[in-house]
Amino acid sequence: MDFQAAFDVLYKMDSLCYRGKVKNIVGMMIEATGMDAKVGDICTIEDTSRGGRKITAEVVGFRDGNLLLMAYGDIKGIGSGSVVECTNHKLKVPVGDFLIGRTVDARGCPMDGLGPFENVSYYDVDASCTNPLDRPRILKPLSYGIKAIDGLLTIGKGQRIGIFAGSGVGKSTLMGMIARNVTADLNVIALVGERGREVKEFIEKSLGEEGLRRSVLVVATSDQPAMFRIKCAFAATTIAEYFRDQGKDVLLMMDSLTRFAMAQREVGLSAGEPPIARGYTPSIYAELPKLLERSGNFKKGSITGIYTVLVEGDDTNEPISDTVRGILDGHIVLSRTLAHKNHYPAIDINASISRLMTDIVSNEHKRAAAKIRELLSVYEQNADLISIGAYKPGMNLKLDEAVKKMDAINGFLTQRVDEKVSFAETVHMMQEL
């Protein structure tokens, strides 16, 4: 036996248990004293009122030499003097093929009642950034089975794109449709701050049995603490990185970035950060790029990111929407006006763009897409004249063509929820138009 190696391990081992006590609680922020810890360290707080239950919390800052903690769970039962113990490690989530078809929370614990995981390994949720020069260019399209997206907003393998929409315009339905039809190896879906009622509804109605078989769901509902909702987004990204490391092409879908930002705002304001725009704190604008830059194309595998943004009052220029649009590689805007016309998916083509489309499609595809966009633009500019009967055929040849083909174009852009169209078939239909 190598006794020297054993002695080295014992010498380096931290045999001390670092404990402190709760000094103060203001809102959701817990202030503890009597121990040292680092930002991001996980601590446990003893709840003596409920049989010694342990509440998990994370160090988010310091104030006057004391630790500032945000809990992952309900803080009722914690009082002044409650024992705080630092684990000296960051949050990790279990990863493995056993996650496929399962629903977990922000810490990777099963929520679906199908039993615990066995023989697991762990990934740290705070992964380091990848050298941008180590990322290959995005040159291959990824088929989503949706004509409007594949045809006019083609998304590449490893691209990051946002779906911008107000409430009730069809984001969740579109996400379920993408999860069922996409040609990626598997999906990782994060439901951040979702209504509790809609979680099961999304799984059974929007995603369906077919989609669930090739998906991993990470869920944090709106009634859970802000720290839990924040970690839901990072945990889902970490799980996607595990499958990427196995050489798979992963589709990461997150609904929504707005609720992630709202949770980060809660933590920032509680920690004493100054609000700068609509109450959002500076840390939000630092955390968003850290989260979004973790998806992309890599030497081994890829993570294609689809992130929904819930725009307030249908204002696509509010702070979070504007920031996210500047980070991502394109955006898909869902229009309430089109949704009211029963036009599904309600994608406003002229307001949407894929910044990499010209690099990943053929010249014939580009020409057909440009022609359809031109006709849509001409028709939209003259929609008022057409609706009041002031349009007269023969005065504008381009407008005549747009009016003649608009029904066919709208027929191409609409699609049933249960309908799937291949990429090649989509391009052929565009050329026919």
C-alpha cells in the first residue's frame, strides 16, 4: 500500500466543519455571521422548528463582514441563531443518459415520481467559458419541420435564436412543435418560472409522448424562490453541455429568459444593487451573456439555443428584449395581430431574422426567401389601401404580384400543430411559389 499517497490525501483534506449562525433576515435575504465562505458556495441552514430540516442556500455576497445567503427553498422556520454550515463546494447537478425522458428540478432531483438516479456523475453548473477561437463556424442548417422557420428563418446547428412574444401568442405551443419535429439528437427544455398548472399541460399536450422520449425537462415554477429559478436556467445548460461532450447535437430550449432576468433582479435588489432600468440591476446584464454564450457550435457536439423572451406589453424594445437581441444570432417575433387572424404559427416574417441564414443555405433557397419577403413587405406597406378598396390593379406591378400570390404565401406560412414538413420539401414549396 502506498502510505505516502494516503498521507498526502489526509494532509490536504479539510477536516474542519465551518459553522456560523443566522444574524438577520430581510425579505428573502439571510445574513449569517461567524464563518468564512466564497461567493457561490452552498450552505445548509438548520430549521429547528421542523425536526431539524436542512434548507439549502447559496452565498451571493457580503455585507459588513457577514455572509449574504439566498435560499433554494422556503425560509419559514429559520430564526436568529439558526446554525449555518458551509459545504465549501458549488452547486452540481447529476448528468447521464438516465436523464432522457425525465423531469428534474433546478438541482437535478427527479420530479416525475419515476424513482431516484443511480450511478451518477456530476457537472458543476458554473462552467468556464470556451475560447471563441476553438469554436467552429456554423455552416450546417438544422431542420425544425416548420415551414416558416426552415424556409425564411433558417437556423444553423449551434446557432442561438430568441422567440419574442407577449403572453398568449403561442410560444409554448411552438416550443412543443419544435421539440417533436427537430432533427437534433435530443432536447433539453428549461421551464423557468412557469405556472405550476402549465408544466404538466406542456408535457402532455405540447410536448407529447413522442417529444418526451427524446427530451430532458428542468423545471422551476413561479412560486419557487428566485435562486431556484436562476439555477434552473444554468442547470439545463449544464445538462446540455454534458450531452454535447458526448458528441451529440443538442437543442436547448428555455422558457423564458425574462423570468430568469426577473429572478436575478430579485436577488440583486435584495443584495443591495441599485436598479438602473425598469428595476433591473447591473448583475442581470453580466449574467445574461454568461448564460447565453455557453450554447453554440463546438469541436465535439453542438448546443442550438432557442430562448423565449416574454415582452412586456408587446414592446420588443424593453430592456431585457433589447439586451438579448444584441447577444443572440437572430430573433423570431410572434405577432398578436396574426394570432387574432388564426394564422399559426403567428410569426411576423418581416420583423424576424436569422443572422446566419445566408451562410448555411443554397443560392436557390436564398433567392426564393428574398422574393417571398419582398412580396410580404410590399403587401404590408399597402395593406391599408387594399382594405379600403383604394388599390387598383395595373398601377403597381409589384403590388399586383403580391396581391395575386398572398393567399398562397399565407398558406405556406401557416401550419397545423401536428404537421411536419421536411427541409427539402420546404425549399421545393418556396421555389414553386
